[in-house]
Amino acid sequence: MPTFKELGLRAEIVQALDELGFENPTPIQEKAIPQVLDSKKDLIALAQTGTGKTAAFSLPVLQQLDENSREIQSIVLCPTRELCLQIANDMQNFAKFMNIKTVAVYGGASIETQIREIKRGVHVIIGTPGRTVDLINRRVLRLQDVQFVVLDEADEMLTMGFKDDLDLILGETPETKQTLLFSATMPNGIKDITKRYMKDPAEVSSGARNEGSANIEHHYYLVDARNKYECLKRLADVNPNVYGIIFCRTRRETQEIADKLMQDGYNADTLHGDLSQAQRDAIMARFRKRKIQLLVATDVAARGIDVDDITHVINYNLPDEEEVYIHRSGRTGRAGKRGISIAIIHSRERGKLKSVERKLGKQFEQRPVPTGQEICETQLYTIVEGLGKLNVNEKQIEPFLPAIMEQLGHLTKEDLIKHLVSFEFNKFLDYYKNAPDLNNTSSRGDRRDRDDRDDRGSRDRDRGNDRGRDRDRGRDREFGDERPARRSSSERFLDNGKFTRFHINLGTKDNMNPANLMGLINDSLSKRDVEIGKIEMMNTFAFFELDSDYADKLSSALKGTDYSGKKVDLTIAKSTGANDRRDRNAGPPRRDRFKDKFDKNRGGGSSRHSGGGDKSRSGKRPRRPF
């Protein structure tokens, strides 16, 4: 295997790569770098996500730039702001010992700041198509001196509806430029671009075209549509050390699933186009630091997630296009590590799964949904392993040992171990007591399953121009039913006066989520044992149910207070919520007491709620240590 120096890269770039810890090029880098350095021909490079595509085009382009010129000599186009920022950061690191300036231009950030940076002089522009078009129309970006045009994730830009923007941008560049197109798949739309804007391009690839990574296992679980969420929870429970991304079709669905997971005690959060750039940056920072264990995301928002240690990718819904699945699964199994890509499907999605298999060139392995016994066994051994690895601070614990020995000294070693393990383990035993089998064993599926919103959902295609938001594709789930909504236990509790339903003027746009809301209530009441019912989080407001004994106290405590600079307005909701959007198959909410030890970074506790369909179990799901 050659070194980077042997590929012909200059000493300054090799030095930067050495500092970054890169020793040898990946297969796509080994093929693409010499091609760009030694030839002026356009290039099509096909490689999976996580194979080093950024360095494959960045290194040879940086080498050939004129450091003394302040004109724009290269432009890199990519579909999302996350990927845009990632590429800009990588290129700046590669050019650490060169006099090269890069500027990232993308929606959701101040365009005036970007304009000032460009006017100071820049060698490389990295941009999303929408913001790039804006800057061209403002006559800020002049691309007549561009020597290199890079289209990264070209297939996704076409999928997101950027073809017209690409046509406009490429039309502003000179015919003498060298165009480098990097993609994981090769849909027909890319062929149109190659015919129109590329001249007799060379082609390199690592692996077969449209083929998934060899490091990834592909599993699927077949359940009734109404049991998808419960299956998701079991997969998380049977993999205590899971560190993964859950893909949903739409922004609304990602928020719903993330909210349910957080309410059920999982260390989760969401990433989608309705979040502000600051919110997205904060969430990604926490995910990279493993303070978030499960990230629920749309396909668009997940572009540019550069994390090498993701263990699982979970497809809560299969995507509409087979190529999108290849992109999703490429989030795991990176940097030579093994990964697992999971699809949770119902009987009507079998045909779609077969189409993905044909495009992927691999077969999925059907796995049975974990039983309650299997989950408890896994959790037991995880607890035991954690206890064995626990570091004991002898100095800090020593003053408390006499009192502890007085309380526990009568127990034998065996009894003490049993008590210690049972302290956590019994919670899982209670939670999964009488847990039903979720596997769909019917060959034709349940035709009476009227909760199949996935196939009845309407299209929700955003075709905006990337001014402050991503373009998500997919279907919105339908809410409600032709039959009258069944009254939940939560509503009956409201009628009996057990709970009071509140409306608060804080929603997701105010950086509020269920965990933060519970933290706000905890702090206001100065109590950690107040019961809560259902939480419904909207963009600009929220509903929640609280033990009626504390209704007046909470109203008084929050009166006149501020949250993130916004005056809090708390009122008792007149409606019982019977007409609110709800999953009619969801079981009654399981109420739990606030636990301030859950996710201290969120500043609050966690309430557990039923995840849908599994009404036979009693007890509360235990806190998940991470």
C-alpha cells in the first residue's frame, strides 16, 4: 500500500496528514488522488459513505491552488449544512501548513457574515446549492476563475431537488474547469449531469456500484405496524451499549419518536430541518461526545454526520428510494469497524425490502424480536459487568462505611451480591413481566391492521431553496381514524380530577423538550416525586398533565418567570385533549416519579409512557445508565 507522499502530495499536506494520524490512503483515495493530480480530465468517483471521499478530492485540489491569488479557484457543492461544515473543517485541517482560506456558505447562518468573509479573499468555497445561488444572484460569488468544481453526494443533491440550482451554478463556471463528481450511488439523474457538464470523464470506484459496505450486517424484524415502536424499544434494551441513528421519513415523525423515547427513559434526541442551526450544533456536539445514545433523524439532517463508532443504524421506516438505504447504512461500519443496519418492517413492506436487497446486492437476515426474558438476561450480565469494572474511591467512601456495615453487615457475601444486582435488575423483570411476542408470524400479514399509517401517509416534499432549512422527503403519518377516538386512561384520570391538564407557551422552537419541561417543573416545585401524565410537545407550545394536588403551587411558582428569555405563560387547558392528535393503539400512559438522576445534562427527570400496543405489562421501565 502506497503512502500519501508516494501519491505525489506536497510536503505541507503530508505533514498535516501526519498530525491528523493518517498514514495510508483508503482505496478511493489511492485511485482518485493520482487521477486528479496527473490528469485534467473530469472524474466520476463512486465510493460508500465513510471511505474517505472528502480527502480524495480535497488533497489533490488543495495541492494545485495558487496560494498567492485571492480569487475563488475551487467550489465544492454538497447537500446539507452539516456536510458543508464538515468538509470546510477537513479542508482547513489538510491545509494547515498552507496559505489557503476556505469559506463555508449555507442556509441557517448569517449571509452578511459569509459575504464579508468572501470579500476578504478566499481560495475555496464550500456551499449548499441554495445559499450558493443566493450569493451568485447578489453578485458576491464570481466563479469565472474557478479551476475545480466538486459535487459531493451528488446523488443526494438530485434526490433533494437541487437540479435547477446545480444547473445555474455550473453554468457560471468556465468550460475549462475540472469537474469532480463523488457519489455513493449512480442514479439516472447523475448520468444527465455527466452528459451535460462533464467531458469524457474518467471513472474510479471502490467496491461495486451501488453496493453496500462489506463491514455491515443487514437485519430485519417483521412486526405488525402498531408494534414498531415497541420493537424499537426492545432492540435498544437488548443492546445496552447501542450508539446509533434511528431514521424516520419526516420531521414530524422524528420528533414524535424521539419524544416517546425520552419519555420512556432512553437517552435520545432528534435532528431534523425544523431545528435552528444552534440547536442542531448543540445536539450533534452531545451526540459526538456520546451524551446522546440514540439520535432520531431524517435522511437530510443526517448528512454530514462524521462519527466512526456508530454501532447500529435503525430504519424505523424503509426509505422510498433504494439508494437512500445505502446512504443510511453507510453511517455505521466505518473506519474498518463492524456495524449493523436494521429495518423494522411490517408485512406490506416485504416487497420494498426485496427491492433494497437487489440494489444492495445483499440479503437481509430476519431476526426474531427479542423476548422479555432475553432482554432481562442481557441486562443482568451488563449490570454485573459494570459492577466489576466500577472504580471505588476508597478515600471518599471510607467515612460512610461504619453506617453501611451496620445496615448490611448481617448479609452474607452471596446475599449482598443478590441484593445489589437485584436493585437494578428487578426493574427490568417487572417491566417485561408477561411481555407478549411481537413477531409477525402471519405469511400474509394482518389485513385488519388499520394502523398502517406508513403506506397511507401523504407525501411531504419540501422544495424550498435551502434558506435556513433542510429539504426532507417522505410521508407524514396520518393521525386520527374514521372511528371515534377511544378514551385513554389518562383522560379518565383527568375526569376524576387526578390530573390537571396545563398549557404552556414553550415548545420545541424554544429549545423545550419533555426532559427540559420536567426539569422546569422539578425546579419550580422543589420536589422530585410529583406524578405526571401525558406530555404533548408542539413547535410553540406544549400540553402536560400534572398531579392536581400541585396545580396551584406550580401556577404560582411559574407566574412572572422567564425561560430562555421568554416570559412563561402557564394556563389550565380547558380541553381534555380528546380531539388532540394521538396514536389510537397506544396503551395508557405509565406515570412515573421524576428522577433527577436521569440525564443531568437535560436538567430534569424522565417520565415513562407506554410506547404503543403492549398493554399487558405492569410496572415502569428502569432508568438506562449510559
